[in-house]
Amino acid sequence: MKQLILIIACLICGLSTFAKEDPEEYRVLVFKTDGTVFEGYNETKFTNYFRPKVTKVSISREFKGETEKFTGEEVKRVVFNCTMNDSMPVIFDAVKAQSKMPNYFSKNPKPYKETIFLRLVYDGVNIKGYAMPIMDSTYTPSMTVVHYTWRYFYLTKDGEYAKVYWDDTDGIIPSMKKVMKFYLREFPALVEMIDNEELTPTMFRDNPAIVYPIMDRTYKSK
């Protein structure tokens, strides 16, 4: 296990070194809350799966230049115009968001004290969808299996903060339909689709973001 962790660490370091050779991989467009916009270079490594929660971004005006830290109160959006893995811009918004998954005892967990930067994955009229990298661990008597995955959020146009509705997983979840209905309870149309098997557990587990267009189309302001 230790050897595996060491190999993974070496690979990550190697990838980071390679990325640093290309300034374009770090070029960003920064939108400040005061309305100003400027170009710079990011040093926060948003795509690093070991950083599930980012509350500040470090931006330099020149590549490898002196950096300045900005909080989510100062910067509302950071846009990567070009990356190695994406042909479309990669956008991170500063968002007030729930700090953990809801459960039957705590249906509306409190948000983080600070705004965090989440990746924008759906930009609708009534709904914005966000994702954040997380670490998922499975414990057995003989070993611990760790993999890196995504936590999904939705933010309604009149919502105070983004709500968690799913942690991406490959595992089997007991009473999956009941679990889905609980996390999507704010959207009666989705609950009905689950009951009618128009939205199945397999469909949802394979692509948790599949619900965003339906959320956007059917959401009614409070």
C-alpha cells in the first residue's frame, strides 16, 4: 500500500513539473467582485484532487511572478481558457456551499464559514450546477481502498447557498431509489421520474449531472 501511495505521489509530482513548463496551463481570467477583470497566472492548482476545498486563490500578474492571494469575497470567478484536458474553458466560482452531505437527521447542513471555489458544470437560468473533488474511502478488515471522485452541488437562483445532492461512487447503495428521492426532494418532477422509473439508479449513478437540465426546467421560485 505504501509503495502504491509513493508511486501515485511520484506521478502527480511528475505531471505538475510537466505542466509548469507551459505557461498557458496556468493562464487565467480573474473576475473580481468589484467588477474589474484581469489576466494572470494561477498557482492554486485547482485540479489537484488532494485539494477538495479551496477558499483562496493565488494569482500572479506574470508567469512564476510574485503572487497575491484573493478570497472568495474579493474574486467571484476564475476562468482557465485552455487546459491540457479540456477544450472548453474551465470555470471556478466562489460559492457559499454546504460543508457536508445531508442526512435524515440533518437535512440542511450548515455551509462552510468561508466561500469556496467550486467548478461550474452547468449554467442554467434557474439552476447552477457545481462539482468539487473529494476523497472517498472504503474500509475492509484487510485494507482501505481510496479513490478520488466528485461531490455535486446545485444552487437555485434564489438560494442562499449551494446544496450537496450527491457524492459520485461506483459502489452499491442500498435503497438507492429512496436515497435519490431524499436528496432530490426539492424537485417534485425528479421524484416523480424516479417513481415512474424514467430516472433509474443506474442512470443517476453513471451521470449524476443528468438531473441539472430537469432541475433548471422545472424549478419554481419560492
